Amino acid sequence: MLREAYTIAIETLSWMELRRLNERSALVRTAKQLNINNPGAMRLAYGLIVETTRRKNVIDKLINNVLAPKTLGEYDQGLQAFLRLYVYQTRVVRNWGKYNLKEAEAIASLGRSILGWEAMREIEPYLGFLLTRQIAPIIAEAPVAEKIALQTFNPTWFVEYCFKLFGKEGAAAFLQGNLNPPPTYIRINTLAGTEQEILGKLEAEGIKLEKTEPLKYTYKVLESKETLNNSASLKAGLFYVQDKASCFASEAANPASGSTVYDVCAAPGAKTTFLAQLMGNSGSIVSLDFSAKRMKTWQKETRRMHAANAEPVVADARVSIPVTGEADLVVLDPPCTSTGVFAKQPSAKWRLSPKSIQNMSEVQLQLINNCADKVKPGGTLTYSTCSITEEENEGVVEAFLKAHPDFRLVEIEPKIGVPGLKGLTACQRLYPHLHDCNGFFVARMQRVQ
């Protein structure tokens, strides 16, 4: 199983570098390519991939220090992936402390069997140095921003960005809090039964929960006898695995029973199914997304979650929203840089640059501007992202309000976050280190009668 896991991990990390894929997409592609479906090997490989990717900068820093004057980038993708996994397994897992020579030799042997003796010969002389070189002096020599970047596993440019946004102390707290994934949360689906009935079934399955106040139907998972994906209750649509921040964004939209709702950028269906639940399956929801493939997932999820008042539309909302009439509520959760979910999706941070933020904010502004004339007078528009950047959040909202004076910010209930930046205090922000969830931004705007 270990050989299979390393084979998968090496190939997956290579695809991630070559095609800029995220962890799950690259893993699925690799499993099909190698025709490996051993669940144990897949789980082990996924853990290796995620944790190695999370610490990519500090692992690369050590490797490049040992390889100098050569650099990691001079080797082919398979060798790069192996070296990263080797350092993770022999050094990071042991907290950079005492190494186990037999373990290191076994991993080197795996590398030879997977990549071949000839390929491995290029890097064999460096493996011993990678076991003994200390990381602390290397980090100590780095400038302040890079030092924090290496300690918190973030790109240096992002650390510098956070310094400007939060100040050095606030940035350090945020980056430290973003090191580990937040707890798992679920949303109880009252379209499939009463809250108490479903809680009883989950308890019988060995799933222990804690209510997340003051949100509706949202619970933190304290313990589960088996993975939630294998739960019979999940398959029956009794709950949805959904982060606290995402649940909050849907609840903040406050859809009224019997109303008309447009859910823009709707796939894979978390928002749609919660909106349908809050509406008691009354009224109507039109859900738009540009990806036909993602909308197939949306269809599966809406069926599973018993959402009967929603219909799908495949369309690019950057161009237009091809729906006749206006809605009482338009909900927009556009594509974003995902800077609030780096702990869950570590590969995202290495694909980004400062330019990514600007590019994404331009797309978001196109989307929100196209939503404006789809809101009835007196109706509301809710905008949310899982990013913490100012440009994608307050910057987009500020530009939108300037271009559309018939809209005004309104207060959000419940209040579980902190006020927005740039004086937009009616908006709410959530942070991993403060709110035990993904980083998130939510704004609610009403079209004046």
C-alpha cells in the first residue's frame, strides 16, 4: 500500500505543478491514469499531498539550500515531487528533530522503484544532507516578511499584503490561525425531517455534534465513528457538510417564504439547497452557473437535499443573466482567490500572485453589476466571498454602490463576524483565528424603492 500511495502522491504533485490543478482534481486524474482504486492508498496519498503542499515553501527552502548552486526547478517534476515528499516524511513529520535512517532508506528505495535507478542517481548524493541540515538557521537569516512566510507556510507577497491590511500583529495572528483547517460543520436539512428527528438519527450513527449559535441548523462535528461521506444519513440528504461561514452567508441573505430568488454562481449547490430549506421549498429559485459539469453536481445535490423549488440555468453571468423578470433576492457568491480557505485548500496559495487579486476583483465587479437590474425595487442583493482581500470585498462593494446609487448597504443578521473595512461597517468579515471557520466576507444591499 505504501508504494501505491507514494506512486499516487508523486504523480499527483507533478500534475499540480504542470497544470496548476488543485489537490482533489489532480488526485482524481492520477487515480484514473494509474488505475489505482485502493481506498487505503488513496487516503494515505491524499494526506501526504495536502500536508506536503501546505508546507511547500519551507520544504523548498531547505531543498534549495542543500542543492545550491543548483535549484529544485532544474530537475524533472517526478524528482521534485519525490524530494518534497522525502523531506516532509523524514523531517517535517518529526518536527525537524531526530531522523530515522531506516525510514529514510526505505523511502529512498521507494523512489528508486517508482522513478527508476537512473533518475534517482541525480539526487542520491543530496538525500543524506536533507536529513541533517537544520531549518532554523535558514529561517533565521531570512528578512522579516519571508521569515513569517516560512513559519506560517505562506507566499512572502501574501504576508506583505496581510501586513498592509491588518498590521504586523494582526497579520501574524491571522496567518497563525490559518495554519490548521477549521472544524467540520454540518447543516441539518429540515426538508428531510424535523431537526430533532435528524439529530437522533445522527446520534445513533455515532456522530456527535455541538450547536453553533446563533446560526440556524448549523452544528460542529465533535466526533464521528466513520467518515461523514460514508454516512447513510448524508446519502439520504439529512445533512450537508458545509462550513459555518458558508451557512452564515446563506442565512444572512434571509430569503422570505414564497419569494423569487436568483442564485448566481450556484454550483455545486450548498447555497441553493440552504436557500430552499429556509424558504420551506416555497417560492422559486433560479440557479445560474457557467459550468455545465458543475451544474450536474448541483442537480445531484438538490435532489439529495430535497430542494424542490429550484431550477438550473447554465449561463455565463459575466456576460449577462438570461432570466426574464426581477427577483426579491439575488445571491452572488462569485469565484474568488480563496484566501480565506488556504488551510483547507493549500495548493491555492501557491497558484496566486498579487495580480490574481486584481484580476479576480474585475470579474467580480462584472458579475455584481450584471446582478443589479435583476433586483426588484425594495429587493436585496447579497454578495459573499471566501476571500479576505479588500479588493475582492469592500473594493467591489464600494465600486458597485458608486455605480448604482439606487442601492444601499443594510445591516446583516445575525451578527457573528466583525465589521467590514473602509468604513463599510454593515458588512461582516469572518476569520479562522477569530471565528473558528473559513475566512469569509458578506455584504447585503437593498435596492431603494
